[in-house]
Amino acid sequence: MPTDLPTDEWLRLADAVARLARDWLDDLDRRPIAPRTRGAEAIAALGGEAPEVGLGHAVVDRLREVLPRARAQNGRFLGYVLGSGEPAGAVADLLASVLNQNVTAWRSSPAAVTVERTVVSWLAAALGCGGFGGSLTGGGSAANLMGLAMAREGRAPAREAGRPEGVVYASEEVHMSIPKAVALLGIGTRNLRRIAVDGAQRMRVDALERALAEDVAAGRRPIAVVATAGTVATGAIDPLDAIADVAARYGAWLHVDGAYGALAALAAPDRLAGLRRADSLSVDAHKWLYQAVDCGCLLFRDAAAARRAFSDSGEYVKTGSDDAVEGFAFFDESVELSRRFRALRLWTSIQFHGLGAFRAAIARDLAHARALAARVAAEPRLELLAAGDLSAVCFRHRWPADADARNAALLRAVNARGRVYLSNAVVGGVFALRACFVNHRTTDADVEEVVQEVLAAGEGVG
Ligand SMILES: Cc1ncc(COP(=O)(O)O)c(C=O)c1O
């Protein structure tokens, strides 16, 4: 049986772990960006049998072993779409775990439910979607699944006998979580129309309209149009207003996948003005609000639509109250029942720094992306492939032959050097190196180092 710790002993343990975290943060900039470990080495260091007799405070030495095998997200970590991990919010995680609130319903956890509903309203307001409801999720993939579950239940309810085949529409550049959700919801990937994109990787509205018209003429029923506010490869923002008009004309639900880009509205609201047209909207605070994983969110316009999809009875009866505040239950509006107190991290982080600091950091990310694109465009050995609407920059080294294979080798070489971490994308059919700025630690000097590192690594590949 685990035993409860005397609180002074608990504090000693927490203090030792906080010091470990401080060491990590102090050394972040010097650490190799990709940990120098291999599978067998990591298992030898961190694996093994569970001890029969506890290590007590020596467990801190075991925790110390985790650090050199972890990826260091310093200012030059620019891979994927991964927020940099804001440490003030991380402290709140400790308290959230100690409080151990189960964020099911107000009745179970008044403080946690109130805090989560508060941060959801802050996110909605930041996106120009005041009045939307929602809940925090494990990430954008879970939010996309829940948004499409609401669409399916709204437009082609499972209980409707003999309903026609339902169809979902999304661009060729849509994130892989959408086909996954379509498959999981039983809509069937054959009923996912991948709509062509234009030269800027944005969904072509004329092609969308044509696909909708063909399906309706053939007796199929449009369920949802998924617009993306920040495609994962290049950060393209689909034309949200025009797509919303078409979706409305055909009676389709509009889900916006804003996991990557929606929060850029904090710094560049004009680019994302159409977000408020969404019926449901995914947004990831663990991407462009710099929060530690996990902190996704699904926002929706109509709570009744959420209850149709997720509530057993569609009523508040299970909570024993029909008061709008005290009768509220996340389990009526979400796929989850037991839920951790994720919101405390974001609530703490936003209050510690203030929204203005987040706006400034996002504006800096946008400026860093522009600076890298300009630097790449001016460098004859490099070719700029895409610098989309947000903060993803795709480029490659010019080589007269085997450019795809050589750029793939270049990416491995850049990351192995340990200073800069990039990921990859396919743009216009060619392999691209990709830098994505959702990192509050990036400096102007880090941007310059990306180019230096790529050119230096390129000499070894060419
Ligand atoms: C556009 C887009 N949608 C959805 C996701 C999935 O988000 P998550 O990793 O939080 O599940 C991502 C992740 O990069 C994304 O870029």
C-alpha cells in the first residue's frame, strides 16, 4: 500500500523536483536539441522491473536520469507544431494533481468546473467567438473527433432509420486526425471528399461547391465541411467566410480545425475573422499558447448540439440541479467522464503573464517566420517553397539532382548536429524542410542560426 507522506517530507520531495526542473530550464539552451540516446540505452537507464521496496527520496536520482533523454525545447526547437512549454503553468499542474479534482460536473468539483468554464470563455473571446461553449481536451485530434461527432449527430443522427449516406468535406491538406475521426465515427473514409487546394494550399471553394452539388444530386447528405485555420504543413488558412457561406447553403455543419492557427487571432485577428462562423472549432493551447501538453479545446456554438451528441438523456437530471451553473456537467457535452484538472495550468499561465504577453509572443513568432522566409529567399543555395499565412516556413537546399533524397538526409544531419530541430513536409510534391514558430523562447539570433546550421549540414550532404 502506498502510504501518505508527512507534509514536510512531501515538501522536501517537491523542492528537490522543483530544483531538478530549474536545472533543466537553466541548461535548456545548452542541451543537444535531439537527445543523444538510443532505444536500448534508454531502456537500460529508465526501464527495468518495478522495485518491491520503494526508493524513497532516492527516486529523485531516477528522475534525474529522465532529463538527458528528453528533447530540449529551447528557442531553436521548430519541429512539428509543438508549443514550447510555459513553466509558470507547469507549477499549477503540481497543485492540480495534489487537489485531484475529477472535472466531471459542478457538483463534483465546483472550483475546477468554474476554472475550466472560465478558460474556455477566455479562449472563445480571444478567437472572436464570444458566447461559444466547450471543454478542454487531450488535443486537437480529440477536439476534431468530438466536433465531427456533433456534426454527425446533428445532420445524420445514428438513430435515424434509413438515413442517406453522409459525406464530410475537407481539403487535401487537412490534418490526419480528420480522416481518423471520419473512420472512427463510422462515416467511412470513402465518404470523405478531399477538396483540391489552390497554389497557396487553401481549399478551393469552387471545387467544394461542385463536390457538394454532385453528392446532393446523387442523394447523399452533406454532414460537415471541415475548414482548416492553419494547415499543418504550411500554415495555410482556408477561406473561412466563403466556405461558411457554401456550407450554410447546403445545410452542412461547419467544423474549423484551428488546432495550429486559430490562436494567432490574438495577434492577427483580421486573418482569422471567419472563425466565428464555425459550428464547432478545435484549438490547441499546447500549440500556440505555449502550454505544456496536453491542453486542447473544442469550442461550439450551441450547447444543445453537444448534448445531443454526448449526453445520455440530453437533460441535466443526472446532476440533480437544473441551475445553469450548479447543474452543469462536462460529461453532458464531452466524450469523457473522468477528466483531469487541465484548466488550472492555462488559468494560472494567462493570469501570471497577462494576455498581452501572449499576443506579443505570437506576434514575435509571426515576425520570426517572415524573417526566416526572407533570409531563405535571399540565400542562393536555398529555395523557399512556402511561407504560408502563419508561422510555418518550408524550404529546401538546391541540388541539381536527387533533391528529395538529399534534403531528407539534410534534415537528419541538421537535427543530429543538436543545435536546431526542424521537421519536414511535402510541398507541391517535393520534400521540404519545415520550421514552425510556436516558441516563446526563439530569438532573432536563433532564426539566423537555422540558416547557418542548414548550410553547414548541407556541406556534408552535398
Ligand atoms: C491542423 C492540425 N490539426 C490537428 C492537429 C492535432 O492536434 P493534437 O496533436 O493536439 O492532437 C494538429 C497537430 O499538429 C494540427 O496541426
